[in-house]
Amino acid sequence: MPARLVALPLLLVLGCAHSPAPPPGPRTLAGRAQIQRAEATVDLTLRYEVREGRTLEISAELHGGGSGSVGAVAVELRPDGFELTGPASWTAEVAAGETASNTWPLRPVQEGIARVEVRHGLAGGELDGSTTAAFRVSADAIRLCATADCAAEAP
């Protein structure tokens, strides 16, 4: 019996140590946001992907639902600790069944904690929806912080 108790934790540790890395590709940055006007809806999905050469890509995808259109939707990045190449904001309109997307490449300015705030809303109005994500930047990696990992550290 004692051999089984020792063997099980050992197998669990060895199994975790050899777990494969997650597959490459975009990962969800936050839950979906939805904008609605009358019978029309737009779902906003945010994703991130770390590319070779220490580049973080943040992408936004709009997907129209319901019937008609809510109008133009604006999405804006506000990076802190990252350098954004290109415009910080993007505006698109999608009708039901249509999609549109945009990607922003970001490069870290220094090692440590860096943050990206993504604001969204109807174009021409206040961007009242917001998602903020923190990333730990090191010489060899950029990793999304878990909620408590980076909370007390400034960018």
C-alpha cells in the first residue's frame, strides 16, 4: 500500500513535467463583449499571439448577428510597456452574418510587466467597454499574467 501512495504522486509529477507545450496560435485574451442596437448585435472577440522576434499580436474580430447592423464599432489599443507600430484605433461595421478583423503588432519596450488596455464601443461615442491584460516580458519570452501574478507590479 505505501508503494502505491508514493508512486501515484511521482507519476503525477513526471506526467506534468513532460506535458506538451500548448499548441501555437492565437489564444483568447478575454471573454466576448457584445454590442446591441435594436435587433442587431456585434460580438467582439479579442485574442493574443506571441510571434517570433518578441512581437505580441493583439487581434480583434467583430461578428454581426441578429438582423441589420449596430453601426460602426471602434476598437482602440492603449499599450503601456509596449511600442505599437501603426494606428492605435480601428473602426469597422458588420451586418448580420459578416465578420471583420484587425491585428496590432506590439513590441516590448523593456523587460518586466507590460499592459494593454483594449477599449471598444460605437464609433463616434464614448468607448465604454474595456479589457486590460498584463504580460510578463523577459529576454526570451512574453507570457500572459494570471490575475494575481502581476497585479502589484507596475509596468
